[in-house]
Amino acid sequence: METFFKYLAAETAFNLLRYFVIAGMMFYLFYKVFAGRFTKNKIQPKRFADKKDFLREILHSAMSSVILAMVAIFAFTPWIKPHTFIYRNLDEYPIWWIPLSVGLALIVHDTYFYWMHRILHHPKLFNITHLLHHKSTNPSPWTAYSFHVLEAFAEGGVVLVLVFIMPMHPLSLALFTIVALMINVYGHLGYEIMPKGFRKSFLFEILNSSTYHNLHHAKFKGNYSLYFRVWDRVMGTEHPDYVKQYDIIQERRFGKE
């Protein structure tokens, strides 16, 4: 038990450091240093979060960091680890498996998140769980981990799924959580920063944008996926105003073609 708490403390510290560095850096750049320069990039220019919102988001994100750490460490306990595909010796798999496993983990996570997210929007669950996250109708980078306790456990559950379905080295899991948070912070950034050419590339048809997830926070429905547009398009849950809203923002940034 002493070992468990030691690892829990270390994982919590890693989660908090990751959150404050990534979310904090993006907040500082877009909401402080370059706020005037990125005025045209603001997705909801007439709505602004205030200090109370930021403090609420940081508080709940800090608590979520502890819970996410608990779930991750649970996967390494003597009761769980022997039944997983976790490996510690890098020689057990080719080194290229590390980046590939991270990429596959993101695909699995997107599927996991989509259906978990849909469930949390069920009327019987929304008010007691997901509503807290949706208090951020105009999200900021601090919103990334702002979850109800129950939702935080559900969010962290993806780690258990991953270690039970494919080989995962601790390094792969660490890289996965870092990349996932970076994308999560971008999704909640409140500013659209995709380049002009993104709109006409094939990637636009596949990847989410900050506008994509921001619209979900503004409308409370549609655009349930995290990284890709695939599940929303397959299930018919993509918000009908997404492309139009994205084009409006990009026209404001770059002008009419």
C-alpha cells in the first residue's frame, strides 16, 4: 500500500505539471501576451470567460489530475498488471512500436470518448456529471480537465482499456497522455489557429478543430468526438452549423477568397 501511494503521488505530480505547463502556456500566450493579435481568431468574440470561470476550471482540473493518476496507477497494481499487455523492457517490441502504439491509442481513445461522451449527455446523467464541464460555455485551455469526479473516473478508464487490448510501455502511456492533453487544450483553446490551407485539405474531413469542440460547448449537443470527425459523421451527430461556423471564422482571419 505504501508503494501504491508513492507511485500515486508521483503520477499526480506528473499530471499536474503536464496540465499547468501545457494549459498554462497556451492560456498565457493567447489570453495575455498575444490577446490583441489573435482577436480575429476568437471563436466566440462576444462572450468571455472571467476569473471565476478560470479558478473553477483549475480547481476541478486539479482534482481530476488526482483521479486520473489513481486510475493509471491501478493498472500497474499486482491485481491488474499481470492480466494486461503492459511491458517494461523496451527490447520486447521494436522501438517503432512506441510511436505506433501512441497513434493507435489515440484512435481507440477517440472511439471510447465518443461513446462515453454520448452516455454522459443522457438526461439522467448529464445534470449530475457532465454539466460541470459544460459550465464552460466559452471554454479556455484551463477547461481541459475540468470534470466532475465521476466523469474524471470515466475519462481515466481509457487507460485500462488500452492496457487490456494492446502492448503498452509506460513510455507509450506517458506520451499518449501528453499528446492527448495537447489536443484537448487545443480543442478548448477558444481560438481557431488552423492554417488557411487546412480547410481544403483531406485532413479537414477527418480531424476536429478548436471550432468543432467549441461549438459543442456553445450548443450542448453534436460534435461529441475528441480527435476525429469520423464517429460524428457515421452516427449523424455532427452539428449542422460546423462547416459554416468554421468558414466564418477563417474568413474573418484571412478574408474572402
